[in-house]
Amino acid sequence: MSPTPTPGQTVGPFFHYALPYDGDRDLVAPGSPGAVRLHGTVSDGDGAPVPDALVEIWQAGPDGRVVARSGSLRRDGHTFTGFGRSSTDREGAYTFTTLAPGAVDGGLPFFAVTVFARGLLNRLFTRAYLPLADGATDPLLASVPADRRSTLVCTADTHGFVFDIRLMGDGETVFLRFPGQ
Amino acid sequence: METQAEISDEIAKISREYDEAGQVETQPRVDYPPYRSSLLRHPTKDLHQADPEGVELWAPVFGRRDVDPLESDLTIQRGGDPIGERMVVTGRVLDGEGRPVRRQLVEIWQANAGGRYVHQRDQHPAALDPHFTGMGRCLTDDDGRYSFTTIKPGPYPWRNHRNAWRPAHIHFSLFGTEFTQRMVTQMYFPGDPLFALDPIYQAILDPAARDRLVATYDHDLTQPEWSTGYRWDIVLTGSHRTLMEADTEGGVA
Ligand SMILES: [Fe+3]
């Protein structure tokens, strides 16, 4: 019989001296070839910014390959590891400098996103898809009601992509439950 | 601000409703009003069932470049012995099938022996310890085992309600072999009198599930004239990749 998973708990208010680290949000150096910005705001049920959230991304490289390289915690400035972490600032904003992910195994390209916050009792998963070509879909997007689908898709801006995360209420982001959870 | 009695009544009412419903919930509710900070910070829609795809079936890799072995000893970071009960906390990180999660990152953070964090937002008027930061990292070994040397954290007050106190705990951040297994949780100590009063701990409604967050005192881990020892194993959710394809160990998409 499989063991029962350990329960999660909130990340609480005091993670800032432990989880963030130098270079956490720069998967590539700002200004380097191909660098794009992925950024957005985490907001609560009143639409107010959440200044004590932590957002993580995990992504493929531009060629759609999932890398298996160490070095996310001590970036050497050359190795793309695909993992990044950004705490939100006083305006609820997070930012990553990264490369646009490619499609893995013929799927649509997306950033896998995890959200933690004080007040949030368990982590949340979602996806930030790159802007979709007309008619592009996949099994997940097809299974989401049309009026909520846009919460899973980045919009393009001059330097990259915007992905806002609404924990609750109007425009609530679609959060995911994987089998066995 | 509500009193502890009012919060305890809310906790008891939700617990009664849970018992009557007869459904086992082994993860915390994200909608748990006794934890006031959760009121505006939880999804109201059901989580959307999704099959993991692509990058979700893999996890970030951390290695010796990322973590110095000394980072697992929180008692040697500041050039002197921190105040408090020195202890070893060790255990295994397992996946949902009970297999060890090997060579993966574990991060912890905690208050000092007086219940104070090295964090500018911590206003608890207890002493900072110049010899204690309260954060550590390690990689699991080939058995999925992690080990930290630290001091036992104290309970601390917070502003959820009047006279609110958190049971002593260590925050843990964990990765698995897939990104879907990512989790953050808290480890507690046996017999803490604050368990019943704490809306964060009580947000896990199944008593057996709550117990899974409580470490076990283990005298075999206790070292003569040196430190006490606690054991705590962590089970992540199931892994999907191995169910979907013949497991090619170490393979990368
Ligand atoms: Fe804490």
C-alpha cells in the first residue's frame, strides 16, 4: 500500500531570509541573447497585491528540452537550469529574466508555476502558456471553461510576457490538481 | 480581535462538521476561516484536474555546486554556539510509492530558541541570538535521507487573534522527482500544548494527517553529552512519470 502524502502548510510570513537567494529570478543574465522577462502581480480576493508571496517557475529551454543541470542556487552566468524563484515586492509584483520555453514533446510551450504565500495554506500549481496562435489548444486548455482559459495564458509585452496570478475572486486563476493529490 | 476561545469555537465547529461529513481530507483546507490571513487568499473554485505534461514530469536538479555540506548545520553559521537545545533532525524524503527521493534539495527555516526569527517583520520582543540565523539546506543521500543539526525553536506569538501562539515548528521546503511534488510544510514536536489552539495546524482536519507533521523523539539519534535527536519522514505525492512510461532512470525528455 502506498504511504499517505505528508500535508502541506503555509510558507508563512518569515521565508524571506531563507528561500530567496542571489540570482534566484535570473535564469539567464538580463540583457543576454534571447533573454525575456516574465513578470506579473499576485493579487488576493479584493484585488489587492500580495506582497508576501513566492512564485517559482520550472521550464524547458527554447529547444523544448528539459534540462537536468545543477546550479540553480549558485548561478554561474552560463548554465540554463530552467528553475527560478521570485518573491513578490510591496506591490505584489514578481519578475523573472529567462528564455522563452519551447514545446516539449509536441505540446504547447508553457512555464510550470507554483505559488506560495502567507495566508495560503497549501501551495498552488498553475501553468503560464506562451501567447497562443489562433485555434491552438491542448487537453488542459480544452478542459477549462472558455471564460477562464485566459487566466492560463501570458500576454506579450515589449520585453517578454506578463502573467498575473489572482488567488481568489474575479478572474481567479485556474489552479491545478494532479492525479493523486 | 477575537479571543482564543472564539477561535477555538470556530475550530471545533469545523471539526464537528468534518466528522459528520465522514470524508477523509489529508491535506489542509485552503479555505479555513480560523486562520484569518487565509480569508482573501484561497481559490474559491475547485482545483482543476490536470494530467502532468512535459516539464511537469521532471524536477529541477540540485547538486554539490548548489549546497555546501556545512549548510546543514545551523549551529555553526555565526562563529559561536547558539542558545537552546541542540538537536539533530533527520528522516527520509519518499515519493508517493515509498521510494527514496535521492540527491534532492531540502531547505529549512525556523525561529531561535526564544521564538524569534531573523526577519525584519518579526516584532516578537524576544532576543535575537547573534549566533543563530535559522536557515539551512541539504541534499538527500541515496536513501533519500536528510539531516540537520540545529537548536529547538521556541513557540512564538502572532496576530491572528488575541494571545495567539504558534506551536514550535521548523519550516521545510521540498522537491521531488517531478515538479508536481513540490511542497512546503512545517514540522512540529511531540506533545505540544499549542496544537489544539493553532488554526494553521488544525487546518488539516484529519487527526492522523496532522500527526504526520509531528516528529518522533528518537533516543538512538540522541548523542551523549551533545544533542537530542528527532526523526521525521516526509512523503510527497505520487510520481506520474514512472506510471506513464517504462522508467528510464535518469532519462531526460
Ligand atoms: Fe514559523
